[in-house]
Amino acid sequence: MEQKLKTDFDKFISTSNFSNQEIKLKKQALDNFLKNGFPSRKLENWKFSDINQIIQKNIGELVFYNNYNIENEVNDDIFIKEIEHNKIVIINGKVERLSFEYEESDKINLTTLDNFNQNPNEDNSLLSLNNSFSNKIRNILVKKNYSFKKPLIIYQITNEKVSNTNINFQLNFELEENSSINIINLSDDNSEKNFINNLYNFNLSKNAILKNYKIDKKNNTNIKYDYSSIIQKENSISETFIFSSGSDYVKNEVNCYLEGKYSSAFINGIHLLSKNKNHEIRTKTNHLYENTKSYQLIKSVIDDSSKSVYQGKIYVNSKAQKTDGYQLSKAVLLNEQAEFNAKPELEIYADDVKCSHGSTSGSLDEDSIFYLMSRGLDQKTAKELLINGFLLDVVEKITDEEIKKLIKNIIGLN
């Protein structure tokens, strides 16, 4: 694999317009990936999912070279009609359209970065792989005191032009003081058997608000790793919602760094799995300053031989007195082959805190099914009603009413 990586990397660099500094950094990132390779079960964060084996079993040999010079046509039929929104269309890892038609242009600064920033606390080889092979990094800066008038929908698309390919994409958001943005990240995969590696960086200044909703519903055979880093200053708020159902394998990681007092992070997620899908959510909320708050609620409904994993960690620094951290995961297993793994963690170095975590799993309540059937429902409808009620508790945590209604329609929970 090492020679294949180096050959594809040289081809990628030769067909791209990178500065000498970018090439130097990308070579350093490649060396780091070659040193560590794909994560395996030897690493604690990957104890439930050996992505190296998953790729070998489901894809085989990967092509790491992705030609970003290929033009991909944007079909306007893909756009959601229910709400007015701004758009970023990403096809096969390349930004093909970027439209902020509902916003004041002088309040947003759009640039490409000559540098990337991997958090020094994250020793993550997949981030190194992303930094090696991602195209030009777009940076979206929302200026001080500006709130987006309409949501931004990021259409993350793959088409039939790619197969057995590693696709890497990276996007940065900077929210200046008192700014806000609502983002919906919508996956639409028409390709099969690719490894898709996404990296999103969010930097929130004082009083900034980020609401980020990620939807992966469409069935496909791709393998995905999606990493979000959220750095928050004083009194900032981040709200993350994940609906994960479509791809064969997905691992969503959300790392929040609460660096200012009264900053808050809310992470809610749903796994709705069938057949033999394998999905994981891993969260880490780092309370690094006093008077910070985090809340995490993850629910899974698992059918057939699917597997759901939730790893959640609340870290409290010695400076982070008066931390309030809450974490809960629940799973419903619909048959004996379904599997749920949970690893809740608390790592606390302060003494004046309020932190809790918990995890439960089980089958649907037979008494509740019997009660609903006694009221005239058939067994299938009774089960669907109970499942919808179980999952709606998570969707109701969405604080934007218009987006909540849209997401209910998209994922079929009305």
C-alpha cells in the first residue's frame, strides 16, 4: 500500500495547483499517515471497528488519486424545495457550486486556505490522510454581529464516476463575535464502494452560535469517516444533530473544545439501522474553562445483523470548575443478531462539577405492543409507532423549528 500511496500522491500533486508550502505540509501529513496507517482495534478509539479490515473486506484495494480537474454537472433537481436556503454543492470531494444568495455579501468572507490545522491534541491518522489528499480548503468566515438569514445546505454528493476510491474533503468555518449560522449537511450518494473521509473545522468566537445537522439516509455501499472539530469561546453555543442510516459503514466523530466560560455544546444523534450496516458515533466534550455545559443524547434502533456503537467521553480540566456535563445512550434491538456497544466515559480533574453518564439497551416493550394492538393496531404498525416515539425524543431537541420540520420529513418521523 505504501508504494501505491506515494504514486497516487505524486500524481495528485502534479495535477493540482498547490503552493510549495502546501506541498510541503501535504508531504508531512502523508509521512504521518504512512507511519501510523489505517486505525485498527489496537487503538482504544477504534476497539469496536477495525476500519482497515472493513475497507479490505468491502472495497479491496483503494485508489487514493482523485482528479479534481474533472467537471461535474450540478442537477438542480437535487435541491430541497421546502425551504429557502444557501447552497454548497460538493461532488466527489470537489466544490462545484457555492451560493449565498440570501445573505449580505459584505458580511461573509470566502477564501481558500494555504494551510491546514490539525489539532495537536489529536493523533489521528485519518486526519493526516485527509490533509494529504484533500483539494483546496475553503474557509467561510461569518463576520461580527451577522446572523445568516437562511440556512446553509451542504449537498455532499458522489456519482458513478468514482469507485474504489478514497475521497477526501475539508471545510472550515469561522464565526466571529455575535455571529450565527444554521447548516444542514445532506449526503446523496450515487456511487458504490468508496472510502469517504470528511473533515470539518468550526471556530466559534464569543457569543457565536452554530447549529449543524447531518443527514445520511440514502442506502449505499460506501464507507465513511466524518470528523468535526468545534472550538468554542466565551458564551458560544454549538448544536449538533446526526441522523445516520444509509451508508454501509459510518463513523461520526465530534470533538468539542469549550475554551470560554458559559460556552455550551449539545450533541444529539440517531442510528436507524438494518441489514448488516455498521455505524458509530464518538463524541468528546472537553471542558477547559469554568462554567461550561454539555449535553449528549444518542438513540439507536438496530435490526437484522446491524451494529451500532456509541463512544462518549466528557473530559473536565482542573480549571473547569462548575462544569455541567450530561451523556445518555439508549438502544432498541429488534432481533437477536442486532448488536449495540456503548462506552461512556468521565475523566474529571475538578471537584465542583455536575457530570453524569448512562447507557441502556433492550427490546421493544411487549406490554406496550399488546396495549396498542388491543386498540385496533396491527403488530407492525404498533412497533413502528413505538419506534417513532422512541426516536422523536431526539429530533425534538432540534431548536430551529423550520429545520426540525424539514428533518422530520426527510427521515420520515412525523
